[in-house]
Amino acid sequence: MRMKVTKEQFEISGDKLIHTPTGAEFWKGETDIVSCEWGKAGQELSSGHRYDRDEVSEVAHEIFVLTRSEGIG
């Protein structure tokens, strides 16, 4: 079942932003998301849930933009 990706599903761990349901990890650079390890994003999880990679990436980008504007990270 396709699940909606929300900002609440992410956590900041050091210099990484992690989508906790899938384990996808994003690193931020000077101007944009530099790198990503997808974890299980785009795959069906054991729960039967699936999170779209593009949607995970879009929400991660929104979080990076928000944290930069607030001076976090």
C-alpha cells in the first residue's frame, strides 16, 4: 500500500536526514541535497507499506530548505 510521506517521518542524525520508515539517508551540501542512500524507499516494506522515492526526496528537500532558513544544521 502506498503511504504518504510526511515531515514527521524524518529525523536529523548528525549531518544526515533520515526517513525513518525506509532508512533513506540524505546528506546536505552547500546548495542542495548532495547524496542519498535510498534504504528501502520505493520498495514494499514487511508492513506492506511503500513510500515513493520521489516523494521521499521532495519532502527531504523541503526539510533542508526549512532548516537552512531557520539556521539549523
